[in-house]
Amino acid sequence: MKTFNGISKFKSAEPTIITIGTFDGVHIGHRTILQRLINNAKTKGLKSAVLTFFPHPRMVLQKDTDIKLLNTLVEKKESMEALGLDYLIVHPFTKEFSRLSALEFVRDLLVDQLRVKKVIIGYDHRFGRNRNANIKDLIGFGHTFGFEVEEIPAQEIDDVSVSSTKIRRALLSGDVHTANGYLGYHYMVSGTVRKGKGLGHQMGFPTANLAVAEAYKLVPENGVYAVHAFLQGTKVHGMMNIGYNPTVNGTEKSIEVHFFDFEGDLYGQSIEVRFLKKIRDEKKFASVVLLKEQLQRDRETCLGLIT
């Protein structure tokens, strides 16, 4: 898969079949649409392409700094590449871009730049300045500029919307099992390992403290989770704590992972950790000794989930 950071950067002499959207999470509903796109491309001898935007339009038009997304850009790229997509175009969303007329968007960008021959799009898709054009307008433009439009049925689009909402709600309540079911894969958080206070090491449970750079990335509810990651090419299981470490009077939220049967220096490395199940809420214990005893029970619980 080739990724282009902007429509103007797109370089291909071959015509495309394209779909447009945020595709946050690239969950099972999205995958149905993307697989249709890819299969259609193969049948018609076209290149499959997704046009998506970053930052999220709400971040720009509504200045919604609290919006939480299921994927970082890197995670989205990896998920789409795994599906067999030919091209991913990530276009910078700006106020200036939002002011393009429907005609300018279709003629100048879709047709002239992306060489579109077919668009697969939802029945409720709106585009152009003030989002004043709809799928009927797009079909009309197709007749004018020589491309086909295939409408994604209402039920399928509604399923996508419901799935995204349910995934977010599930993660914010710690129900990663339900979220994973809708995603079709284990939800992940990626970040750089930084040095912590070393308290875990003192208790016999050394942790990798994960710093997530993207403030918009949705982090599941505080608590303890069974997780796994690929470290130095090997799948390693562990347990993650998300929260404030109340037993030791912590004041800053942290994401800490204790990996089982792993020895190695992870400081400064970027790792991706995937969630299996939440095993308990975060709790303040009366002493560090009681916390250590609980951590041992947590370890046994997590190991029981993977054997």
C-alpha cells in the first residue's frame, strides 16, 4: 500500500475506485465496505483508494479538543495495509479545504488529481462548502465527469455508526471484550517507554511506563487489564494498570505494563500493547504489602486467561 500525505502528493497514472471517510477504528463494519472496494477494484482493473482526513474535521471546525479517536494515524495505516488496499490518501483538513465548493472538490481533486472512475459512498454522505451537496449531486457529477457512483445501503452505514459508538462506550467502561468483538481485533495503545519512579521494580513487578503522544487517542477506563505485545519479535503477555497509583499517593495518570517472562531494556522504544480483558478496577490499598499481594493475584488471573 502506498500512502500519500495530501491529495496533491498523489502520483499514479492508473485510474482509481475510491471511498471517503474517517474510518476510525477500521472495525468490522468498515472492513465490509473496504473489502467491497478492494474486490470491486480487482474486478474492474482499477486501483483501490481511501481518502481520509487529518486532523478530524471536528477538531478544526468545532475546535473539539476533547474528541477521542480509536486509531492514531499509524494504527489506521497499518490496519488498512493489512486489508490489501492499494492507496491511502491522508489529506490535511483545514478551514480552507472545508470551503471548497462541491464542484471544486469533485472536478479538481477527485477527477483531476485522483483519477477517479468509481466512488463507493454512503447514502448520507455530504460534501462541499457547508456540506451542502449530497449523493444525488455526486451522481450528477459522475454523469458529467465520467465516473460511477455506488451507494452503500442505509443499513450498512447505520451498522458502522452503531459499531463505532458501541466500541467507544465499551472501552470507556472497561469492556474491552465487547470492543474487541466489534473491532475484529484486539484494541491497542501505542507509545514510547519512559522511565518511571521504579516503584514496580521495588515490589518485584517492574513496569514499562507508556507515554502516548497523541492526546486524541482513546485510552480505556482506569483499571487493570490482561494484555499482550510483540517485543523484539516475540509475543509477550502481561498486565497493564491505567490510573493514578492511589496506594502510593500518585497524582498523575499513568499507563504501566508489567510483562511476564521478559527481560530487556525497553526505555526509549515505541511499543504497541493490545488489550485482552479488564480484570479489576484500580483500588487504593492500605499498604504496599497488600498491593504487592494483589499484584501477584492479578498475575495469576492474567496467566489463567492465556493458558
